Amino acid sequence: MSAFPPRAALDARWPPAHRLGAMLEARAPRPAPAVDDDDDDDDDARSRGERASGDVAPTRATRAPAFRASLFGFEDVSAFVDASEAEREQVVRLASQAVLREACGIERSGMAYAAKMALLAETVDERALYCHFAADEATHFARVAAHLDAPPRPGDPLDPFQALLVDAIDEGPRAALLFLVQVVLEGWGLAHYRRLLDGCASPGLARELRAILRDEARHHGSGLVLFDEAELDPRAEAFVEERLAALLALVAAGPIASLDALERGLGHLGRAGRARAFAELRGAAEARARLARLRALAACPALAAVVARLDARGAFTPHASEPT
Ligand SMILES: [Fe+2]
Ligand SMILES: [Fe+2]
């Protein structure tokens, strides 16, 4: 007999008043101190010399953007190309910070997910595995947060994707979460972090991203091993369909965060300017590729009917222009 209560009992007992996401929002670990991106001792020595002679060391808010403009496709946007160098740097900085804030939110949700799955585990081995994952996610959070201009604070507003994730982890039954988080989202996250690494302009952050990628590959791989289609009851299946539809709707909308960074960095673009930038960012093509990746990750025999229903609703079809 299992040493732990059956999963169904734990799922049913999960108290809404003690929502894990909210708890971790309130008790998020302190991010690591801001990092030094210098890669060699000569740079360190020069930097010490400059500081000793009165130069001001870069602060979080004055560091160069963490990612290159090419990561976001800004080099094809005419409003960006025509802007001053300072404006372009500001746009890339804003977009980079948005990506890092989103990554911090995902890692914080990863802690909540691992903690919930540790409590729902049926064996000591599985519980230990999720406790290790929780430690990984806490480390990832600190590593990414060290590259934010301003450290995350409890009560910071959640963007729609983070809110979706927090809510799903709070409410989802175990089998549905294993599929949604570990099979679909961690698989998707691997491709996302690889893209970030390719577009990374900071040697220090690139080191962190490589370490995170190694861990995330283990998380996703163990999800593929642990996920058992037979455990997907009708309630879990309905939960997967509802939350997957919400996720696909966000992805189908295209690169809204990049558009917002352009507008904040360059000033008001106007409706026509945003529409032009959406087209120049190849928003629909990017969204189509991401939706196809999500469909491939969600493809399992037990959920073929769910994917077919989502397809019939047009959930895997990107918006041709920015949704109004
Ligand atoms: Fe992580
Ligand atoms: Fe993870």
C-alpha cells in the first residue's frame, strides 16, 4: 500500500484558500545579486581600474540590453530602423526586460508546480524528484532575476500568460498538469530558451541559460516518462482542453510584447503604425510556427479528440493582424 493518500483524495483536498501560486508570489526567493558580465580577468582588472579612477560601474538599469535586436525581428521594422541609436537601444532593452520578466514568472510557477506535484506523488522516488525540480526552478528564478533592471516584487502584475499558468497550477488535477506543464509547456520552454540563448548579447546570461536548458531538458524528459495517458479521466481531459485553448489564443495573437516595446521606446505608433510593425515583425508567421510546435507537443493518442476539436475551432490558426 502506498505511504501517501491516493492522488484523487489529495486533488480533491487541495485547498483553494492556500493557493500555491499566491503563496509563492508572496514568498518568492530573493534574486541573486546583479551579475558582472565580464568574461575575463583583464576586463575585470580594467573595470576595477576604471572604478578606482572615478568612473561609475554599470548598474542594473544602465547595462546593455540582454538580447540582440535580431531575437525580436526588430531589424525588419521600418520604425525601428529609422529611429535614433538611443531609441533603438531603449526598444531592445524594454523587449529584453519583458522576456526576462516573463521567464521569472515561468520559473516561479515552476516552483509552485514542483511543490504541488511533490505533495501529490505516490512514491518517495517521485516526491524526491519533484523536490529536486523545485530547487532547480528556484535557482533558475534567481539566475534570471539577477538580469532584471528592477528585482521582481510580490504583487507585481501578472501578464496574461503568467496568470494562466498560476491559475492552472492552482486548480489542475495531477494528470492534466503533468501533461500541460511537463510535456507541453516544458517542451515548448526548451525551444524558447534555446532561442533566447541564440539571441543573447550577455556572456553572463548566456552561461545561465545554458545551465537552465540542461535542467529543463531533464524536467521535460521525466514528464514524458511519468505521463500516463490512462490517468487522463474526463475531468482532466476537459481541463487540458480548456487551458490549452487559452494558451493557444495567447500565442495566436502574435508578438504583442515586441509591439509594446516598440511603442514604449519610440512613442505612439498609431493604429496604422502598429499594423505595419506587426506585418514587418512577421507576426502571423511567427505565431504559426509556435502553434505548430505546440500541436506537435500535444499530439498523443489519448488527446487526439481534444486536438481535433481545438483545430476545428481554429485554435491553431494565427491572427493575420493584431487583435483589437
Ligand atoms: Fe526552470
Ligand atoms: Fe522546469
